[in-house]
Amino acid sequence: MLIDSLELPRNHLVKADFCVIGSGPGGIAITRELAGTGKNVCLLESGGVEREIDVQDLSAGESIGDPLLSLRDTRNRQFGGNSNIWSIKTGRLESNQWNIGVRYVPLSDIDFQVRDWIPDSGWPIVGEELIPYYKQAQKVAHSGPFEYRTEFWANQDIVPYEFEENAPFTSRVYQFGPAKVFHQNYFEELKITANVEVYLHATAIELVQEPEHSRVCRVHVSNLAQKTFSVEAKIFILATGGIETARLLLASNSHQPAGIGNSHDLVGRYFMEHPLVDIGRLYPSSAQVYRKTAFYDLRCVKGHPVMGHFVLTPEAMAKYYLPNGAVVIFPRPSIRQTEAVLSLKTLFEQGHLKHPVPKQWASIAQHLLKIGKGLDYIAHAIYLAKKYDQSLMHGFGRGGWSQHLHLCERFRSFEVLLVSEQVPIFSNRVQLSKERDVLGMPRAALHWQWGQQSIESTAKIQHLFAQTVEQHGLGQMVPKLREGQPFLNGPAGIAHHIGTTRMSAHPSRGVVDENCRVHSTQNLYVASSAVFPTGGYANPTLTILALSLRLASHLKTRIE
């Protein structure tokens, strides 16, 4: 059943067996599983079906330290959560039309282990425990099989590049899945599920504990019409991401001044991102390199979109004291031509040409000048786009260049990007700001820095990759540097908010236990990347789904 809280009377009371807060992929997955128990499930979503500016302003917050992507724009308040703003591209791969919204890849086995060179590493569970839930998650995501061995996705003509046995890099694959399955398919399903009530425009503003502090008895909910109501439930699940989960726990301080679950000052701590760094350009040694690297293009294989990437081996991580990391490569024309395409993309995406304003004229003129200098490539690229459905600029979600290798003569190099695991840092944290939103809730204040170990590790990986590709004859890599260090320019991150309620078997070292239950509270759980002790390099969505399904399985044994 679908209910808009704007239409509820004030001080309304909802009663349910389960209350799930947050309707992103994790919240949706656990709601669908719990609905199968026949028990009553209440799902709270802060936004509506469409993106609303006023509601989105509730996500605004401070970012203190190194530049990071906007808190307001990277936490979407709308049914389906961030699946609505995943970088959705439509592309034609081998005569099939694909809507590509998200990359899927599980965490590596080493990500769950204690690594002496990574402080505060180690999960209280091992990767094997998640395998059955990863398999289930692939089905929930409408993605391919749980199969990430490179040989499964290779064929006679396109295979992963063979490095020497002791090389520091090997290959792995990303799978891609549609975004709409969460905010469209499951929306239609849940709104007609008899024992599920989906509340829109329902922002959780406080968790209320019983006097003895061991259980949450209700959650106070509000909306922009200032209609506050409450939900009472036997079990509460927070599926609101790394920032909002910490914010709600810290703001729920009526009985515990430090906030729920924060007796050891760990709520909000160890916030992590996945820095995406341009580490250089690889200039191929010959035209044959494009054929040898076709595995790393976005391709349709066995009916599923996949893309290869390079990863550090566990041995290399241990030998060089490195965090996990993945390297992706995208073919590019000359620097001049690349800048022309990027300027064209900027003008169209930001609407400068349709609605120019005087203060933007100088910027528009600069973009037009760059476009003019690269018009030779743009004209040719537009022709190829129409005749061969080739992208003007290949990247995540925009593939197909390997289908027409004879057209690769237009390229001059590969752009080399590093997706790096960030080392956990105690001082990287979410706190409550002195500023409050229109609902009276303190806004989030995020303190985040790269950290010296992460910076040094990026430089090591950059050097290792350049050395490896040159030794194996792929070409020469020109590292992108500034003052001898990797070019860490602009707001970092790719909106992967990890940590803040880390998982640990011991309350003194984490906020939730191995079953994602808040240590100090009997009936409060977290279903999001907030519980990750370390983040690996993998997009967190598949692991969020797996952990949510694992939690649902656990909760089915707890409810009467």
C-alpha cells in the first residue's frame, strides 16, 4: 500500500512488525524479503516518487577538510534512493539496447581480512559467508549470474591480457545492471503488496528508546508540512546510507546524550569514499594494443553487459603495503580533441546554449573556443555515432569501441583511472552541525581528508601500473602529476559513502555486530554500506544487497 504522509492527520500512529527506514536498494531488498514472512512491514521514504527540490535540501550539509562531492546532490531523497541518479546511459552493444545504471562486483576475499598494513582492517565475517547472498543479490538486481571469473566472460577473440605470473596486476570484470529495477519495478510491486505500507514524504527525525535504553520503541517522523507522526515496531532497520544513518543515531539523543549506539564514540567515525583519480595516459606501442585490450571495453557477453578492469593482486598489496585498487582504461583522441568533446558535453548537459546568462558568457566562449580547435574530431565522431553507434567519449556505461577495431585509428591513447580503496581513518567522521534543517534536525557535518597513507598508496599504484604496462609491451604511460605527486584535483569520490557504523564483534571497536545489530540496542539494525569496516575498491551496491538479504534471513528467525 502506498501512503503519502502529507495526507495523514497530525500525531498519527502507525504500528508494524518491521520498520525499514530508507527505500534505496538495501531498504527495498530487505522489505521484499520481510514481506514474505506475512508480517506487517512499514517502509519510510523521505521523498516522493519524483525528485523534489525542497525535500532534497534536507540532504544539505557541511563538508570540512579536503574537497568532496556535495552532500546535498549525492544523497537522493526519492523512492529508490540513489538508483534514480545512478549514471544511466543507453548504449547499443551487439545489436542489443541496454540501459546501464550501475556496476556490480563483489568485495575481494582480502577485503574481509585483517591486513597488518591497513589500520583497523578486518571484518567479523569472511567473504565465503556472503556468497549465497551475493548470488541472490544478482537476481534481485536483474543482473547476470554470480560469476566474476574472467575466463567465463572471455571468448576465442577477446581475452584478458596475460601478465607474467609475478606481475602486480591481474584482471577482473564488472557486471552492469539496470537502475530502474529499484525505483520502477519494485515500486510497482511494493505499492500493491498487502502487508507492506510504503510511506512517502516521511523523514525519520528521531529514534526513541525505552527508559532502560536497550530497545527502540518508536521513530518520530515528519515532513515539510510539519505533520509529525510516529511508527511503533518490534524491529527497526536503518537503510539510509553512511551519512544519514550516523546523523539519525547521533540526533536520537533524548536518553543518551551522545546518541544511540555511541557509548564508545564510534558512531560517525571511519567515513570512507572511493577516490577516483586520473593517473595518466597510456600511449599504445602499436595498433594491436587495442585488440589486446578489447576485454576492458564495455561489451555484451552471454546476454549481459560486462567490462574488464585491472586489479592489484593480493601478493602485490602485501608486498608493497597497498590498499585494494582497480585500474580502468578508456580510449581517447588527442588532448586537444578530448578537451573539445568535454566542452561540448558541458555546454549541452548544463544547458548553457539553451538558456545563456551574461555571467556565463566568458565560460561559454572558452568552451566554444576548445570545440572549434577540436572540430575535426567532433565532426568525425558524430558521423561514427550515427553510422556505428559509437560514443563521442567512451567511459563507464559507454562502451562498444572494440566492436569496430578498424575505427580505433582515431584514438591516440588510453585515459587511465584508478578507483582506490581508502584506508580507514578514525578522524574522518560525520558529526552534527549547529545548523538545523526545516524539520528541526541538525544537519550533517562531514570531516574528511585523503590521509597521507592513501596519497602515498595512490602514488605507488600509479608507478606500479606504469612500470607493468611498459614492461609488458603495451606502451608508454605518462603519469599525471602535480609537483611530483598524483594529480588529486577537484572534489574527490564517486558518492560511495562507506563506514560510520562499522561492524565488529566487540562493542569497543564497532557500532554493529556481525548480524548488523547495534550493539547496545536489542531491536535496531543497519542495512547499508555504513557497516563496512573497510571498503575495498568495489562499488558497494552488490555487497549492500547481499548484507541486506543476509540480515533479512537472520530477522526471519527473530520475529514471532
